[in-house]
Amino acid sequence: MTTEKLQLFSFSTCPYLQSIIINLKEKQQPFDVTYIDLVNKEDFADMQIPIGRVPILKVGEELLFESSAINEYIEDISTNKLRPEDPMQCAYSRSWIVFIQDTLISLYKIFAAPNEAEYTEYLENLSIQLIILNRATSTPYFMGKNMSLVDIEIAPLLYRIQLIKNIKGPDLLVDTKKLQQLANNLFNKKSIVESVPENFNNDFIEKIKGFDGHLSKITNI
Ligand SMILES: N[C@@H](CCC(=O)N[C@@H](CS)C(=O)NCC(=O)O)C(=O)O
């Protein structure tokens, strides 16, 4: 644990922010979050965000970017480890984290797809990625009996997939039962329940509406 104050900056629906918050909550590490508006970054300009992207973790005067690097830093300063000790298992978990981040990008393409043809194409790509993830998923957690950094990365993906189903969009986990089970297990965890702000669902729906793409037309929003 660090005695420096940890300050996070991002926007309310950011999946990368959510994974960092789950990690911090699992480690019972105190932190503050400042929610920013990605469109109006002026009040943020003097912070000199290293590559102009969020989330950012401010530790004292240092600014860290890239959620997986931030999660590794949190891991390094904490005693309650989510990273497997065994080097092979650790490398294995890192490999899946990269794949999960790719899958998240596919999900965002579905949110933004302007028409049915592109939506269908992205949906096919995402379905293949979900089947691959399903094959690799153990129980009760992704890597078996212990929660790992993979779970904190996959939780925001599964969370958004669940929200899509809730607004009468497609059930993206219908053919991936192990992933559905993993989602159920993770959604029962306090760190995950408390990882989003109160207005999250509303902001998420507004975001989907804002894309004004095919998904916003086939859901009940
Ligand atoms: N790989 C990065 C992804 C971060 C990212 O893509 N952030 C987006 C929001 S989700 C962003 O800040 N975009 C800034 C912009 O588009 O101006 C991470 O894990 O932190």
C-alpha cells in the first residue's frame, strides 16, 4: 500500500476505469475519482495528460496512463495480490488481458456501428472472440479458484454485455455458458457492484443513444 493519495481521472462509462476501480476495491486501497467530460477537456488541459487518453492515475506529482500498466502498479504496491505468482501463469494471465482488451474494442464497434451491415459484421467478430474466451474460462473465476487480474479486466466487458441484454439488445452470452456463469459469479462481488457510479446505467444508455447507430435502433432505449 502507498501513503500517497491515489487520484483517478476518467469518464463515468470508461471500462478501463472500471477495471482499475475493481482492483483498488479488492485491495481496499483508498482513492478518489474525478469524472471528466471527454468532449470538454479544457479544465483538464493543464494536467498535460501524457498521450491525451484516460484513465489516468495521479500519484503525488506522477501521472500514469494505460489501464493495464496502472493495474500492474497497484499490484506492485499492494499486499493482496491478484497476479499469479507462477511466471507461466502470470504470462498466461497477461496474454488473456490483451485478448480481452481487443474484445472490448469489438464490443465498442457494435455500439457505434452506423448500419445493419457493419453491425452484423462486428457482431460476428465479437461472437468468435467470446467463444474463444468461453473455451478458456474456468470456474468460479477465469483462471480457476482464485480471482486474478484477468477477472478485473473481463468484468467491465461482461458488465456492458449484460446491460445490452437489459435494454433488449442481443444476448451476447447465449452460446457461451461458462462466460455467463463467470459473469454471474463476478456480479455478486462487492468490488464489482461498487465499481460504477450511481448514474452509470443512465450514462451508458445516453452513450449508446449518442452513437445513433444500429444498436440504438434495435434496443428499447
Ligand atoms: N489501452 C488504453 C485505452 C484507453 C482509451 O482508449 N481511452 C479512451 C476512452 S475509452 C480515450 O481516452 N480517448 C480519448 C479521446 O478519444 O480523445 C487503456 O487501457 O487505458
